[in-house]
Amino acid sequence: MNRNELARIAHAMVAKGRGILAADESTGTIKKRFDKIKVESSEENRRAYRELLFTAPGAADHISGVIMYDETLRQSTKSGERFADLLSRLGVVPGIKVDAGTKPMPNFPGEVITEGLDGLAGRLAEYHKLGARFAKWRAVIDIGAGIPTRTCIETNAELLARYAALCQEAEIVPIVEPEVLMDGGHSQERCEEVTDAVLEEVFARLYAQRVYLEGIVLKPNMVISGQKAPNRASPAQVAEATVRCLKRHVPSAVPGIAFLSGGQGEAEATHHLDLMNRIGGLPWGLTFSYGRALQATALTAWSGVTAQVPSAQREYLKRARLNGLATQGKYDPALEKQAA
Ligand code: 13P
């Protein structure tokens, strides 16, 4: 394992001013997104949409890395340049989602376990040859009556740690993503309690598996009220609780933390990130690894129409730029009113 190389890549992924585009929607998930804009989820449409994102002029100023799905990593631009080559040429680190999605956890109703360790070492070696330099594995923890259970937290944390160790062996930086869902009506306090327990367990397992902490990126949820909670915490409360929770659990050896958006609105996700970065004095970089919060408006602006590619790219660039400002604590919600 080349530790220097792992640390170099991880630092590049979380460098100030830039963040990660999560464009790794599985075939099932992208179909749901395309259904909403009435676009057929054909391989060519998926390719064309990813090309729109990856070739958006100026995006690389704000985007440090892109997470792709297996199919996407093997695709190319219309003119024949492999996506991984295009991104590398632009100074954007190519990444790959390597988990195989979640499955119901036997004996634990309402809880899920992430699959994908079988054959992972072989797949990582191939992904490295295809140009991927970081990977993502998403564990999902739901909050509800009687859940999450200890067993669910422990099992998911163990899988994340084993995945991370395998990645580093293949000289691929693991994004370690334990996502506490924001669905449901739980309070912010409950989210903090669960996120505390999850992060504590994740780092315990990472230590146990001897994962090199300087060569990972943590991708957590923010400490936020459930979507359906009657009284949702304010942006300032989200920023404060999230930083408090991370400070308790994330060693300063970790180069950076790249949040998921998890169903937050685009402006909401940007505002939260900005407020956290205004707190200052933190040992790690705080950036974004957003899927929906970078793509939602751009996807609708495109709606499968080639003539609308430039306006969709401008919408995407606007989000990338505003989130880039948020990584530096320089965002202002008034900027949302500017044209894309
Ligand atoms: P969202 O930002 O849409 O939550 O997606 C990020 C991601 O990669 C979830 O795994």
C-alpha cells in the first residue's frame, strides 16, 4: 500500500474551494430521476446526461472528484474520450461506487445491510486500471420506532471498515459513508444521538481493521431534523450540532469530511455547509459530496433535450460554484437569486 499516494489523493478530494459530485446513481435510481423528467433511461441517455455534467465548462474549478457508477466508468464522451480520462485531464479525480446496494437485514425488520464485499478485491484492481482513484460504499441507518438496533450499527460499521481496508490495499481512497437517513419525523436530538453512536462504531471498526485514517474521506449526514418533523432545527442549529458531533468522533488525522445532501434542498444544503465552515478552527476540511443537491435543477433544465444542454450546464455550474464558496464560508443566500 502506498500511503503517501492515498493521503495525496484524499487531500486533493477535500481541498478548499472544491468538492465532490456524486453522479453514481445506480441504474434503478437514475431511472427514478429520469422518470420524473419523462426521459427514457436508456444507456445512451444516461451517457449523454453524465457527459453534460462532466463537460460543463468551468465545473472543474469547483469539483475535485466525481463518483461514477460501474456503467459510467466504462463510458466515453460522444467524441470518444473515456470519462475517466476526461476527468483526469481536467484535474478531477475519478471515483467509483463499489457497494452493491442495500438489502433487508434478516431478523431485523425495517433495517438494511449493504452488500458488495464478495469479489471486491478483484473489482477494485480492475477499477484502478480503468482510472478510478477513490471509491464509495454507503451504509444506511434508518431512524424509527425501536431502530436502529445495536446489531445493525455494528454490522454496517464492520462492512464499511472491511471495504475501506480492501480499497487502500488496491491504492484507492475509500469514501466511508454511514448515512443516517433524514426521512421520518424524528427530532434533531434523535438524529444527533444516532449519528453519535454510528460514528463512534465506524471509527472503532476502522481502527480494528488498521485502516490508514490519513487516506480516507468521511461522508456523513448532517445532524438535522427528520423531513417530517413538526419543528425543524434552524440552519444555525444544524451547523452547530453537526460540528459538535463530528468533533467528538472524527480524529484529526482524517483529511476531510464531504457531506451527503440526503434529500435537503439545493440552497439548504449549501447554506448548512457554509455555516459550518464559518465556525473555523476545525482540524479537517469540510466539503460537499452532493448528488441531488448539485443536480436537481440541472436535471430538470436538461429534460433530455440536446438544445437545453448549455442551460442545464449553467445550472449545475451555479450549484458547484455556490457550494465551492460554502467550503470557504463565503456563501450568501442572496446569491441564489443570481441567474445561473
Ligand atoms: P445525495 O447528496 O443526493 O444524498 O447523494 C449523495 C450520495 O452519494 C448518497 O450516497
